[in-house]
Amino acid sequence: MGRRGLRGAAIAIVATAGVLVCVAVAALAVLQARTDSLHDDCTAVLNDARYRAPVQVSGVEPIVQDVSCGYAVIEMFSSWDGGNVTEESLYDEYGGVVTSTGSSFCDEMNKRFTGYRTTMRTYLTDSELLTAVHDSLEAGVPVPFEWAAKHDGEWTLHYSIVTGMDLAGGRVTVANPYGYTEVLPPDELLSRTSFEAYADMPLYLRLGFAFGVFEENTVFIPERIS
């Protein structure tokens, strides 16, 4: 290739890189606007007598994950439901971790728990998230969800299960597959389901949210099939 060819190739590479940067910047700007839109006024929900009533689902025991948080949540839900699905059985069946997040997690919940119809609900407003979780708990079913959680002092993208909610008392109870039950205020829950708590999130993860690999304010609602 001659000098002109090399120069043309270099210009093409620079131009392509510039386009990719512009696309990434635009996607991140859209993500920020979408995140901001999640935070609506929750006053009506917090003052609603129905949603102020505490709800709790007992029998969900946190475990210490050894394969993935998504598979650990499925194991915890299975144990609560009287089943025997484990992280290891899922890993052995698939030969790896392949159905533990996002829509694949939802599909796995529907595959394993045929007495329920699980729906993945993404980018809920704060009010919608609180009411969806409360409604499920009121019906006696715990709620798997995505959020930011700390492990050994480091933020992670994580799956856990909401087992209780007392909005009047300012308490949400979560079974965390890092091995413990966590109780936190609703506003902290929402800061973590929107991933804003993960303030120093690496760029590659932010781009994952921007391009739809991960989702904010996302819950998986299992409804019993009558």
C-alpha cells in the first residue's frame, strides 16, 4: 500500500473512531435523561393507606453464592417454593452461566417455576417500582430484582430478592445472596435500583446500560397461575 493508501486508511480509522465516540456520548446522554425520568414524586404512594401497610413474605433464606447471583436467587426462590433447583444444577445443565441476567433470567424463572408467570419490568418509575413490589409481597410472593450492591467494599451489579416492605416504617427487607438479610430505607433502595449509588461505575458498565445490556429500576414479578 502506498502513502496515499496508508493516509486514506488512517483517515478512515480516525473518522470511524470519531463516529463511535459520538454514538457513545449520545447514548450516555440518553441514559442520563432516562435515569432522571425514573425519579418521580412518591408522595402519593408513601401516603396511601394500602401501601403504608407492612407486607412480608417469610421463608426466603439468603445463601452465599458460589456460581452467580442470578443463579443464587433462583436457588433461593426454589427453596422458598419447596423445590430443589440449585446454582450448581443450573451451571451443570448449561455448562456455564448463561441464563442468569436480564430477559434470560426471566425466561429461566418461567422455565423452572411453572406455577408462576414471571414478568420482567424495566425502567419503572420509583412509584411504579414500590407499588409493583408491594403488590407482589401482598400476594405472598417475593420479588427478584437488579441493583447495585457492595461486596468486600466494592460496588457490583447484583441480583437479590425483596421479601418485605414497610413504607410507613421506612424499611425494605432484602435477601442478599452475598449471605445476609439487608434492611434499608426505600430511598436507598431506589438509589441502588437506579444504580446512581454506584457513582464510580466503570465506563464499560455505563455503556452496557446505555446500549441495553443492563437495565435500571428492574424487577421480576412472579404471579401465581390459578
